[in-house]
Amino acid sequence: MTDWAVANDFISARADNVYSATDYQLALKALQKQQQELGWASEVLAGSAPIRKELALSAFKKVFEKQYGKRIDFEKKVMQDSQELWPFNVAYSLADIYMSGELFTKVWVGGHKDQVQHLM
């Protein structure tokens, strides 16, 4: 335990390798704290991570749901990149665009008034 505490800078190394009761107490407390934190981290990592789509929908709901209720379907594919030309113009949902990281990097246009009028 003292070797671990020295290696992790919790106590100072001693040339004679003789440590005091205080050194042992410091080493033990530091080791127990690290084990507890590693246990918490392990529990978090064992759980399921939120998926990108859930994060995107949650972000939109946080911003828009209070004002517009549930009228906006963030998964409906009604938006298009203004620079895409036929036959490559594909419809995207707001969630798709958000997940792509290009929400603010392109000019997005849409034609479905129920979806777009509140967002543009």
C-alpha cells in the first residue's frame, strides 16, 4: 500500500522505507477514496449510454416544446440543404440535421408549413 501511495504522490518516499502511522493512514484513506471513485465510474460505464437521437430530441424539446407544445415532429423529413440540387436533394429531419453536426453550418429549407413555420 505504501508503494502505491508513493507512486501516486500521496506520501513522500523514504530512503529507509520506514513509514509512520500517519503515512499509513494517509495511504489507506487515499486508496479507499480511489476504490470508491472507481466503483462509481464502473457503475456509470456499465449503464446504457444515451444515444445521439435521444440527445437531439431532448435538446429540441427543451427549446421548443414549452412554446409550441408537441406540434413539431422533429423526426419528420421535411428539411433540405439549400445547396443540394436535384437529383441529390434529400429530405432530412431536424433530428437528422442536429445529429450530423451541421445545424448551423448550412442553410436549411423546408416546405411543410406545419413543421417549418415555427423554426425558420
